[in-house]
Amino acid sequence: MSRTIVVTGGATGIGRAVAERFVAGGDEVVITGRRPAVLEKAAADLRVRAVVCDGTHPAQVERLVAELPARIDVLVNNAGGNTDFAQADPDGDLGRLKQNWLANLEANVLTAVLTTTALAPRLADGGAVIHLGSIAAAKGAGSYGASKAALATFNLDVAAELGPRGITSNVVAPGFTAETEYFQGLLSDSRRETLLQATLTKREGVPIDIAETVWFLASPGARHLTAQVLHVNGGALATR
Ligand SMILES: NC(=O)c1ccc[n+]([C@@H]2O[C@H](COP(=O)([O-])OP(=O)(O)OC[C@H]3O[C@@H](n4cnc5c(N)ncnc54)[C@H](OP(=O)(O)O)[C@@H]3O)[C@@H](O)[C@H]2O)c1
């Protein structure tokens, strides 16, 4: 039976690869994002449905829910990114510092909190919720890392709440992943080389690396795997 998958921020980068992976597996996919033209192009390319939705806006998330089928099998909370790339350095201004922190918390935590809360009643028993975290949650990176760490804590509540219905909830935490809009053109060659050299595999991550892990977490083989953070980073962060 074909499942229904919702991928927030599914028009570009990792979200797009996730959408593509589920389509390849025979599932129906709905992608969201804020830019209508980008979203429509991706939807046409991937042959998926698109709904314009800024996941930080409660009213837009409510409108998204109204557009979706009664049963959702998998929710992928992928929308997010480091909003600091587009912000001026606060340079000691506490007001600006606060705005910058709130922007990252909104983009990376509230998108997942609002969407998960709104869709929880529609999630099918035995389904899956997957949040896109980051290696930054374990390494720092200011408000971005802190927001991804908060997302991982939110994941624990989702796993506990939905677990009795057989629904799993996990975080997939990528390391540096190329071929996305994440860096907004601001990644220097030397920083890129440093990130590559930090891996044990000596190669850059690409969106399909992440998409395969997301797909596995929603598969029959992963029904006892929940409340975890799965790092996908070529060994740039080692765990034990
Ligand atoms: N690439 C990396 O190295 C890396 C590493 C660790 C974690 N991650 C995480 O992986 C996820 C995917 O990022 P990516 O690397 O694939 O970058 P990306 O290409 O910039 O993708 C992010 C997507 O999210 C959408 N989005 C952002 N804010 C949104 C909002 N408020 N509501 C709805 N959609 C929103 C964007 O589309 P619109 O702008 O049109 O809304 C975009 O399609 C993010 O959560 C990111 O933090 C990425």
C-alpha cells in the first residue's frame, strides 16, 4: 500500500532528496516551503504535491493541515537552516543578538513543534516522525547548534507521546552536506576543505546519504528504533 509522506522544506537540498527517495519507493509525497516558484518547480520535477507553508507561522501550518489527506504515514521535519547566515553580526547589541537567536529557534525548533503538533492526530499508527538535526548540536555553532539541540530534546517528547501508537520519532543529524542551499553561497573553499578533512571517509556528504537514513527510519526494519539521534557525517563526529 502506498504511504503518504510529508517533507517540510522539500524543494531543495536534503528535503528534496528525501522526497525523491520516498517517491522511488512508491509513496505519495507532499513537500512544503516558503517560495512558491521553487516549490512548484520541484513538485513538477519530482511529481509530488506541493503546499506553500512557512512552518514558523501557526496559521499557515493550520492551512497546510487542511490541505493534507486524513492519514499521514511519515512526517519529515526537514525545514530549517542557520538563519545567522542572513543576519548582521549583533556586534554587542543585545537586542539584535536576541532577534538572531529567536530566528534560529523559530526556523529549527518551532517549525517542527508546530507541524508535529498539528499533524499528530493524523499520523497513522505504526508511522514515523523524523527531524533533521545537525552535527552542530554536539559541536556548538551558537544559536543554530542550540536550536538543533533543543530539537533533539523535543524529539524525546514526541517519541514518548506517540510511542504507544507504534509511531517512532528520531533525529537524523547530518554533518557537512554539499549540494544544498544551506550555506547560501557563503562557504569558502578553505572552510569546505576543513569540513571535508574532518571526515574519516575523506569525502563530502551529499543529500542522498541523509535521505537513505531517513527512508530507513520509516521502513518496517526500523519499528523498534525510536528516541534516538542518528549521526550521518562520515565520522566527523564519533560516538560510543
Ligand atoms: N547542508 C548541511 O550541511 C546541513 C548540515 C546539518 C543539518 N542540516 C539541516 O538539514 C535541513 C535541510 O537543509 P539543507 O541542507 O537541505 O538546506 P536547504 O537546501 O537550504 O534546505 C532547507 C529547505 O527548508 C525550507 N525552509 C526553510 N525555512 C522554512 C520555513 N520556515 N518553512 C518552510 N520551509 C522552510 C527552504 O525553502 P524556502 O526557503 O523556500 O522556505 C529549503 O527548501 C535543515 O534543517 C538544516 O539545518 C543541513
